[in-house]
Amino acid sequence: MGLPGSKSGIDSTMIRCRVLYQKTEPLRYTGMLDIQHIWERIFRRAHLSLVYSQGFHPQPRIQQAAPLPLGFLSSYELLDFWLDSTETVPVITGKIQRNTHPGLEITHIEEIDLSAPILQSQLESSCYLVTSLLEIDPVLFVEKWKHLLAKRTIIRTRRGKEYDLRPLIQTIDTIEPENGYAGFQITLSAREAATGRPEEVIAAMEMDPFTFRYKREKLAFSIPVFFLI
């Protein structure tokens, strides 16, 4: 038995929507679980009836595309949610916009086919903007990442297991330094069991990852995720 207002299965009142949003400075140190709870509060305040899973511990059907590490910002976060509703997407969008949370900015909401594959299963790569908090010689900075890319293997340890970081790095491009603060855009694999993290690239360059800021700018998928934008 589901929660009040919940639905199970596929019927004429269930809709699935996808939202593109930004995680900005007020939420920098808010983790993904808390982001999930923020979204749940937004739906409650907006009086939108979420669909719940079945079982002994029903959970609202909200799915994030990819976990964002603590301390990271993002201009490209994707979330799917299922509603028991006959309202149109513009009405739903208006309700969410009026009840959003500081640091969470809505870019676009679109209805998605109920049978579409989950985002996580189609994710291929993530693009990050990485900028230094300290002044760095731009020439030295470029030399470091070019030296890194020249390596055949970059053995790192994550959660007690060794892995090769090198095949997870797809592209690195420098950006124009501002006031001596170097940075680059980096695209990393984000497939299941083959996910690269930008702070580990910095560490592999023998630099302190805590002296950099990280912002996700794009997620790439094997299928189109939107049709109206």
C-alpha cells in the first residue's frame, strides 16, 4: 500500500518530468542526500503529488542523474520526478519556481516519456570548470597537465582499490587566466565503474586539490535528454 496521494504502475494521471537546474553558492556544502530532501520539500510546498515506490519503505520517485561531490557547484544538474497529476508542464513549472530553495535555480522543465531509460544508465561523461584559488604560473600549469596526458597510465587509489585514471580523462583545455588564477575545462568519463573525478586529476598533477574550485558545466548522454532545448 502506498502513501496518501501516491500512485503505482503506469496510468493516465502519472507523468514524468525532467528538470535542468543549477546548484549555486548557497548550496556549495550541501550534499546530494540533502539536495534530495530539498526537492521533496519543494514538491510539498508546491502541493505537487509525487509518485512513491512500492514496498515496506515507499520512497518518492525522484532520480538525480549523477552525484555531485560536496563542495562542487554545477550549472547542469538533471533530475527526473514522477507525479500523480493532470496539470500541464507550465503550471508545474510555475509552482516549482515559486517554491524553490536558495541556491537552486531552475533552468528548464520538460515532460519525459514514462518508459524512457533512466538517466544514470545513459550517462557517458561530465565536463568541469576547474579554477585555482592561488596564483599559478600559467605556463607551469600547462606543462603539468601536458606531462600528465603524456603518461600511458596514471595509477591512483580510491576507497582502497587501485585504478588507472588516464583512460578516464577525455579532454583538458586551458581557460584564460583571471588575475593570475589558472584553470581549465576537463571532460571525464562518467560511465558506471569508469568515473573520473577532477580533484584526482589535480592530485595526479602533484598539486593540492583543496586549492581549487570545481563546477560541473555539462553532462553528456548516449541519448538526447531534452527535446525542447
